[in-house]
Amino acid sequence: MIKLLIVDDSALMRKLLEGIFREEGDFDIRLARNGIEALELVHSFDPHVVTLDVQMPELDGLACLSRIMLEAPRPVVMISSLTVKGADATIEAVALGAVDFIAKPSGTVSLEIDRLRPRLIEKVRGAAKAKIRRTLRLTERIRHQLDRTGTARRARPRATGLSPRKGNAAGLVLIGSSTGGPAALDSVLPKIPAAFPWPIVVAQHMPANFTAAFARRLDRICDLTVVEVNRPLPLLAGSIYIARGDADLVVARRTSGLHVMPVPAQQDYPWHPSVERMVTSAMEQFDADGVIGVLLTGMGRDGADAMKVLRDRGGHTIAEAETTAVVWGMPGELVKCGGAGVVLPVDEIAAAIVEWARFDAVR
């Protein structure tokens, strides 16, 4: 049985969520109306996974999550509104250690909840298998607190345009991630120096309402400029591009040079933004030996096949090690299919990216 704690100040939401998971037959469920009750049940019930409302009275979701991660770390899935405020709070929650999140129904809750049922069940079951490490969560909490106090960051150099052509030395970094990915990206992207010579493109599985807030947060903690790809944008050195949620991203050539572009999601690709589609499109524009592909934590196998092709053609590929991945699905699939050039813990990945790009630049 999976022990599930549902925390929500809405009696209707508690009832609907409880009904969904009771019908599954293998969930032992407890309910909490606020963060204070939740903390008591975390210690007495000891759930395998918690669903946590972001906005609650007495002790809100962020404060409750912070306490959980300090006192009794475990997988938490945030339940968030689709407002800008709700999106920002949800991204902060991910920085504090939540492994995943899902948006609350935007219309009539009792009608919309059935549409969300499969995704809710998938996310909670996946979270129940996630590995949470106290040291990683504390590190993320400290970084989060520094962000909120407005810690100064170094001035960034002005980005310079790139127009790579077949056979030249300019390159590209492609990163894919899903469950647990935002915290992993927090461990990788801020370590990339301001003078890094290649653009970085990221496909993190995330709904469209949250990717702008995610990009804003990363922009605050990275030396490179971070933007959400909500329209065609030229590839620029010194920039990190976050694929817009609920769509895909492709690398394409326009008359003015290479761009990253949002495109409608295709059914051929089951996860979005699709890592597979992103990598495949990049290989059409870049020689493989000028591309670095990275698969971080996440459920499923999105990106494994394309990155296997990338490595076979001479590109560099990195899979996050099982020892640090929250869910060793995507990187594990890359290892299983023989597509991982190296397997590294998350805190060593940035150094490998920088070293490979530096070596390529001086060849």
C-alpha cells in the first residue's frame, strides 16, 4: 500500500482527491486541512508521498514544505493554482524540494477533476518512488533563502550572436529533464560561467503556465541570461533557453541564422516539451561533435533514443547518475541503450559541460 497524505484547505478538493486515490485500491489515505495538521500527520502517519496545496491559512504550502524537508524529508507533489502568483510560489516550492506539481482545475472543480485524474495518479505514483536526500534538499533550501534576500550576482556580459554552419566549431548544449528536474537544473545551470561560448537549450517537462516563472527564477541565480522560448528567438552565446510548456521546441534555420522556436506538440512525442524532438531538430543543424546532450532525472524515456543517435554520430552525452537522480528513468534509459558517454552525479555535470565546450573551441 502507498501511504498518501492529502493536504488542502478546500473540503471539496480533499473529498475529490481522496475519491480518486481510494478508487485505485492500493492507497492508504489521510487528510489534512492546513499545514499544521499536515506536519502532525507527517510524523504520526509517516506517508510515502504528500500532495500539498500551495495556498492555505495558518501555515501555507511553502512554509509547510520547508518544515517537511527539514524535519522528515519525503516526496511532495504541489497542487497549485494557475495564477501568476501561484506559478511563482510553485517554482519556489520546487526549489525547496517538491519533486513535482500539478495545476488545480481552472473551471468547475468537480467537472475538471476527472480530466486531471490520469495525470494526478501518474505523478503521485511516480513521486512515491522518488528518492529524497536530506542534504540535497537543505542545499536547495539555503539557495532559495539567499535568492529571497536579494543576494548580489555578478554582472553579465552582453550576449553575442551565433550563426553556426555545418563544419564550424560553434556548438550547442541540450538538456532534458522531468520529475525532479528543476532542482537538478538548479545544481547545473548556475555553475556555468558567464563566458560560456555556446547556447544552452532546456526541455523540462512542465505545463505552459509555469515555464515563464521557472525561467525568471533561473535568470536570478544564473550568470547566463535565461529566457522562456515563447516565440522564435535567435541562438545567442551567453543564453539559456527554456522550452515553453505544453509545446515542443525545435532548432531551425531562418534567413537571419539559427533560431529556437516553439512548435505545437505532436502526438508522436508523448512527453512535452519533447526532449526527443529538440535533440533531433538540433542534429539537423549542427555537426554531432559540436553538441552536448544531457539527460537529468525524470520518469519515462524521453530523449534517450535521440541522444543515442547523437552519441553514435560523435556527439557528447551525459546521463545523471542514479545516486543523485530523484527518478532514474530518463537517464537510466540512456545508459541502458548505450547512449551515455559518461554517467555523472548532478554536481559534476556542469564541469564536464564546460570542459567539453572549452576543448572543442580550441581544437
